[in-house]
Amino acid sequence: MPKPRKALISLETTPYYHCVSRCVRRAFLCGLDTLTGRSYEHRRQWIVDRMKQLADLFAIDICAYSVLSNHYHVILHVDTERAAGWSEQAVIERWERLFSLPVIVQRYKAREALTRAEREAVSELLNKWRERLHDISWFMRCINEPIARQANQEDGCTGRYWEGRYKSQALLDEKALAACMAYVDLNPVRAGLAETPEQSEYTSIAERIRHFKRDHNHTDEADTPTGLYPFVGYPRQEMPKGLALRLKDYLELVDWTGRAMLENKRGYIPDNQPPILERLQIDPRHWIYLAQHFESKFKGLVGASYTLKAACRRLGYQRTPNLRASKQLFA
């Protein structure tokens, strides 16, 4: 039985979440429909553009994404501190770029005289909007609703376009985050749509690689495309906000993983494995398995066994899900 969303997303437990939205109709989200010969490739860019727009408005960062024919993946980082630091004017401006403002807020913005009750009503609204602007459910809603309207208009039909409930996984630690990012970035390779990560269109890894090639400084901050959460290197004092990995190490790891997955030998692991696996303390064979089966192997919470148990205690779970797989793959 599915758990309520509040039991799956706890920002006190982790700010990182893997979300998946799938089409409900046989009609394609993107790609080429072989039955009709009609191309929906342009819809992939709709998704990417919308995600980037929302990342600029929400206190939510995009760590990785991939857009496939009938679904898309996105790994999100929720920055509650950034949302808390916004002024009231900043909250209004961000919300106004998404929705129409109520008349009372328009009057407040125009600095008209308001009664005490009206000011309290405005304050209550702004607090609600601030919460929503770092809420994953609202972020996903603001992606899916406009895309559904555009697709329905283009298809000349009405009705539901997405499955009613997006899927989410809480990524509890660095191992889970790195494995899930590789899983998402290698989706087209795993599906046989691309031979290498840099050839996989509409993925964060391809975008990072293109940006990396164009940038001659090759620093983690400089190599971050607009709208993506930066790699900031390994944990240290005065750590800036970003992914606690080196971009070069991650690109090497994803490239190695993709090549290993394309080998036709069961259990094949090349000898030149990246040293980042040693730092993450993940067995190379387990890593390849995670890169192929991450979404199906874990439900809800993902991480090492001790982080799983701590998260379950915080969330009030009576049992610890995924514990056996966690002990095996993240030991």
C-alpha cells in the first residue's frame, strides 16, 4: 500500500530526492511514435526548459535529470535556508511569475493602506507561498500541469496526461546520491538510445560534459551549466553549497559505468575502475548493479543501513524497508 507523501519526504532526514513522472496515455511524452510516425522530440525541451525555470524560482536545485519517451527523472536538492532568507517582496515576485496574485496582495505590493486583519491575511498567504516554494510536490506540479496542457492542446484532446502520483525516493547519504545520479544520467545508455553519456540527449550528464568541454578553466564551479546544482569537491571546512564530489571524478565514473554496462559479458568489470568507488566504499560489481536497477531495487528510502534505520526512527516507521538490499549493495 502506498505511503502518504508526508511519510516519504522529510527534509529533516535528507534534502535530496529522486522523482519520476510517467505518462498515463499511450501517446508519447517525447520521442518518435513508431505506430503513427509522428515525432514528439520537441517536448523533451519543454521539460528541460520548465525545470530550469522553476529551479530559478523555487529554493530547489536540480542535481541530475533525464527525459525519455514516456517519463522523466529528476534529482532535486531542497534548500530550506535559502527559502527562509527571502524577503516578503522576493516571495511575492517569485509567486507572481507562476500564478496570479490575489487582489489583497496586489494592494499590499502597491503599498496601499491595509487594515490589521488584511495585513495578517497577507502575512498568512506569504508564509504559505514560502513553504510551497521549497516543496517538492509543488515543484513537480508546476512542471507537469503546464506540460499536460501544452501536450493536450497539441494532440487536440483532453483528459489526464500524467499518472496521478509521481514516484519519489529519499536519498539518505552520499553513496545513495551518487548511485542515483549515475542511474539517472545513464538512462538513455541503459535503454540503448545512446552509446556514451555525452551522446545521450536531454540529460544533465550530456549538458555538463558540453559545458566542461567549452570551459577552459575546468573548475567545478565554472563547469556548472545554468540551472544545475554545482559539484564543489570533497567535504572540507567552509564547504560551499553543492554536491560533495569532484566533477572530473563523477564524469569519469559515469563514463566507466556506461562502458561496463555495454559489455556483453555477465558480471564484467573492467580493471581500470575509478578511484572514487574506493572513497565511496562501494564494490564495483554492486555499483554496476545499482546503475542498472536503482529504481526497481529500492522503494522510498535509499541509503546505507545505519542511515536507513535513523530515517525510519525519525519518520516513525515500524519496520525498515530496503534493509537487506542496503546491507548488500552499500556495505
